Amino acid sequence: MKSLTFLVFLFGVLITHAQSDKYVATMKKNLALFDSVKTTADYQALAAAFERIGDAEKTQWLPYYYAGLALTTAGWMDSKLDKEANAEKIKGLCDKAEVIEKSSEICEIRNMAATQQMMIDPQTRWATYGKEASDALQRGMQLNPNNPRLYYLQGMSVFNTPETFGGGKVKAKPIFEKAVALFKSEQPGPLHPHWGQQQAEEMLAKCQ
């Protein structure tokens, strides 16, 4: 009886390991596509692929994170994209991710989605979506005060805010400095986000 129990346990371990290997391989394959996708349709297809991985795995939040990242990238690059619908889709992906894990990384995606909604009409949308974007950063920093991407995004917000409203490159410089320092000490886990260092260094150079 003990031998049978051990065999059942061993079989379960092997199945789980095989599933894990397949998940990692599939994630790596799709992550590599970030270097080659160019069009909005490409990013949407990549986002859909990541979402399918998340739906299949059910216990992994990173696929939903990368699906959201793909859609936010499309939102920054495509002026003709329906930013409202795109942002709502991104927030839905964040909701799926946060059922599994409350991560500061997901707060980055929420920040970018809200920022893109605000940019549709900054004057009328700042009070709603500007606050939502700021709140997302603050939640993220509470979850992980050493997440460099949060400070990069905060720096971008300050840099692009007029000096008369408390922004500008002088105010943004120390934020980018902190982001760069955190990037240099960051040790991301397997498959975890590691983007942003080059962008932060470029923005810091603009603040000199």
C-alpha cells in the first residue's frame, strides 16, 4: 500500500514538473516576441496569446501582466487606437492577475492604462484618471518600495507635468536617479519583468 501511495505521489510530481516546464517554455517563447512585434495587431495578438496562457494555467499572474504590457505598448505607439476600450481591456487583465497575486508590477500596468485614458483629454480627465494613475503608483510602492519601474513611471509623470504645476525636469531628476539606482541593484526572478533601465537612464540624461 505504501509503495502504491509513493508511486501515485511520484506520478503527480512528474506531471506537475512537466506542466511547469511547458509553461516556462511557452512564456519564454512569447516573451521573445516582444523584440520583434511592431504593429498594433501584433501587440494585440501577443496579448491574446499571453491571456490564453494565463487562462490555461489559472495560478500564474505573469501571463496577464505581459498581456497588459503588450496592450499598453500598443496604446503608447498607436494614436488611432481606441484608448478607452484598450485601457478597459488592460484593467480587466489586471483584475485577473490580482485574483492570483497582489504584485507591485501589476500596479505599473494600471498606472499606464489610467494615464492613457487621461491623455484622451487631460484637462477634463485629470481629476479622475490622473488620480487613478497616481494611486496605482502609490499602491505599488507600498507593495514593493524597491520596484524601479514604478519610479521610472513616476518620473515620467513629473517630467511631463508643467513646472507651474510642480513638475519639470528639475523635480523629475531625483526620481529618475532613484529609478536607475534601483535598476542596477534589481535581481528579477525567472520570467519576471526587467524592462525600463535604458528608458530611465535616457530620461535622466534629459534632466541634466
